[in-house]
Amino acid sequence: MKEIKPIQVLAFVLGILLILLPIALYVPKNGWNIAGLNINFLGKESLWHPTEQIKKDITTLVSKVDTSSIEIDTLMKHSSVSNGNMGAPNGGTLSSESATEIHLNETGLSNLHAFFHKLQNVANDKKKLHILHYGDSQIEGDRMTAYIRQRIQNQFGGNGPGLIPAMNVYNTFTFTQTYSDNFTRYTCFGGNKLKNRKYGSMGSAARFSPELDSAGLQRESTLKEAWIEIAPGKSSYSRAREYNNVSMYYNSCYKPCLVKVFQNGNLIHEDSLIKDGKAHSMDLNFPTTPGKLKFVFSAAVSPTISGFSLEGDFGVQVSNIGMRGSSGFIFGSMDQSLLSKMYAELNTELILMQFGGNSVPFFKDSSSVRSYVYSFKSQLNTIKKLRPSAAIVVIGPSDMSKLENGVFVSYPYLSYCVAQMKKVTLEVGGGYWDLYSAMGGKNSMPSWVEKGLAGKDYIHFSNQGASIISQLFFDAFAAEFAKWELKTIQ
């Protein structure tokens, strides 16, 4: 092979620069439009005066956030039960001061205050209520929700992570889950779909055989075995790590299905699922956190497993429902009667909606923003119909950056999207927490990335960054509760 000398490499580079220089000097400001395709290039202004990366000072913002506080038969039946005391709150005084706020009009404030009344009394009454946190990839794997849950349960009572998927596909430190290879995941927001749309409140489900029509059900007789194993996460927050009530939610069971439950390898319970096709739960109660639980299913045709719930005896459950790639248009794609039934059974009284980020990069103009927000508003109205008693709080999108002329800048219609989402949320009587402003507003994401508080995709927070944002949200939530509580005392 002929040796290439350094002078030849230099000559080659200089030659390329001489070819590109005239293009840079004479390229139009907005590039060339050739057959409808826009071709752009580094212009002379960028050549002589390169654009500097905008860096916002978020030192004060992040330094003030403290995230350190967070029917009788022959089958074996599990009989060791709880004394009913898991879930007591630690309580404490909440501050009415906060660096951010939940934006509310009179209707939204009234709805949130109604929720606070239930929240204040849930532990004393030895009851349960549920908060569902729906969101896109910004919350997947229990990011953000984990910290918010720990603070709420510590203050108002409750244990366990609440609802977890039948098949978890996201990395999470809150619990561990494994399952047999013959289980298939179905979701309302992407991938495999259920024909009957009976996902349940998590918008996802699992089966170890496909859905069948009546003729298929009659023909299928070969028994299949499948399993799901769950356990608390060793690194999870303390409240989530301890639970003693475990429920498995299922529907669409039309063939006999035997379930054996093993606790740390020992058979503790056997049950036959109800084969009427309707929604049911199989509930187990323990004196303490049970450790590893393995559910082994045996059936010719799989029921639909719509999730598990890991809870204490009473208090608040805060469930993480992450939906990667979703823009929040999910409720119309789920069976409404099942969804409403589960909301009622769970006593769902607050729904957090954290979406918007997946749509931001695709906005072409202000009308495309308004079109998205109009559809998002319809989802909020659907929630109100499904669960009229529940309060709604929307957590808007964060700042997000794209590379432009060598620097990272906020997407052009992001701030307009935030304003429009806030507008429609207030119109439906919800509260809006502005994550975009809370982290510093326009062009703040590069500073979060620089400090290791967000990833190099300039979209997602790191675990530390998510904890800071979660603390800011909890502070705003706690401030509203403190102000309401003060009014009720006076």
C-alpha cells in the first residue's frame, strides 16, 4: 500500500476548504430550495461570527432543591394475613412557600381542594385512594413518580408502588419483574393491540396465547403454562419497597385457568380464575412484604393480565404509567367500561397527565400546535367522564433542544405549546404545572445537560435531574395543600 505523506493530507484538506469557501460566501440566508427540498449550508455570517451556545445560569434554581427527604375447594389457600396497620403516615408540616406554582382557576382550585379533603382523611379513616401518573418517556421506569410517591406517602400515608404492568419493559429500581418467554405485551399506545381494547387503567396488558373468537375458543384444548415473578426493588425508596397487599387484575378469561402462587419458592396459594370473561382481581394479603412472588398460569387459552398492584393496608397509592412515544391520545383507544370500573375500584381521585414532549419536534406552525392541544383537551374531557370525582393536574413538557447552526436551541413552537396546554387545562377545570418554566424556560436545557442533570439527547432528565424536578413539583403541590389546610382551620 502506498504511504500517504502528511503534506498530501494537508493539501487534500486545503483543497476541500477552497471548494467549500465560495459556497459558504454566497449561500442564501435560508439556503436553496431545489424541487421542494431545502438545502442549507454554513453561511458567511456563521463562518466569520460563529453562533455561541446560550447558557442559562440555573445554579441558584437547583441549589435550593433538597431531594434527600423520600369458593371452598381442595386447592391450597394462602392464609397468613396482615394486622391491617401498614400505611401509617409520618406527617409533618408542609410549607405554603414554593419556587413554582400549580396554575388554577376557580373551578380547578375547587376540584383540587375536594381532593385535598379526601387526602387529609384517608389515613385516619384507614381507607385507600389512588393517584395515577400518566406520561411519556420522561417518566418511564418510575422516574419522577418514585420521588413524588415517596414524599406523598410519607406525608399522608401509604406503602408500595401501586399499579405495575403485567409485563414491564422499562428499567426501574422500584421493583423487579421477570416473565416466561411466551408472554406477549399489548398496549393501547403502540405495538401489539388487543382487539377488545380491554387493557385496564395502565393501558397495557399481557397474554400467553392470542385472543380467539368463539370458534377458536372451542377448538383450543392444549394446556399451556406461563409465569410472572415480581419482587420489591432493593434500591427503591423505602415506602415503595414495603407492601403487604398484592392484587392481580385480569379479564377475558373464557377457559379454565389455574394459578399457583409461590412465595420465595414455596407454594402458598392455588386458585382457579373466574371464567366469565369479565374483569376481576385475585387478591393476596401478607403480614409483611412477601419478597419474591411467582404466579404460574396453566390454561388452554390465556386470560388477559392487565397488571398487578402492590400496596399497604391503607393510605395513598401513586402509580407510574409510562408510555414511551405517546402524546397522551390514549383514553379513546381503551374499553371505556373497564377503565371506568377500575378507576372506581381503585378509588382514583387524582390523575397527573405529563405529555407534550413527543409532539414538540413535529410542530410546523402555530396551527399544528393548536390541533395537538385541541386533541389533548378531548383526552382531559374523557377523563372527567370516566371519573368525574377525580382532580386533574397536567405537567407540561420540559425545555427540549435541537442542534441548529452548531448550537442547541429550544424548539421554535415549544413555548407556544406550553401556553396553549395551560389554557385548555384551565378550561376543563384542571391544574397546570409548568415544567418548562420551572427548569428555566427557553434554552435552559443545555445548562441541565452541562451539569449532568439531563441526557445528551437534550430531552430527558437524568435520575438526579428528575429528582430535582420532582421536588419542585411536590413543593408546589404541598404549598397548595398547606394554603388550603390553613383556610380550613381558620
